[in-house]
Amino acid sequence: MTIRTAIDLRERASRVPELWTPRVVAELNDYQFKVARVEGEFVWHRHDDTDEAFLVLEGELAIELRDGEVRLRAGPCVGG
């Protein structure tokens, strides 16, 4: 039996010194979980071969979509 340990995302993110340089912290099936430090604006883009999910650990993230904008703030996350 393999014993898994929880990943402290804040601690892992603190190890990333540069902005906009995502680092893989875990993998599950064909999915990668990454942490990144961001600031300012980023050029709109898309990934045809995968989906993305965002969890904000500190501050706020505004994402402009084709049909509007969504603002994410640090706090609890609930899936559905």
C-alpha cells in the first residue's frame, strides 16, 4: 500500500522565484497540477488538448473570457 502525503500548495508556490513559470507539483492520471506566481496581464490563449482550472491562494485573479470576465479570490474551493 502506498501512503500519500498532502501537498502544501502555498509552500510549493513559495519555491517558485520567477513570475509566470508554472511548476508541476502533482500528477493524477493524465492531469498535471501546477503552481505559479503571476502578476499583471497575460496574453489570452487557449489549449486545444486540455482544460485548465485555477485556485487562487493569495490575492485576486481576473480572467477575461470571450463572453465576459470572471474574478477569482483567495479562499475556499468547492467542486460540484
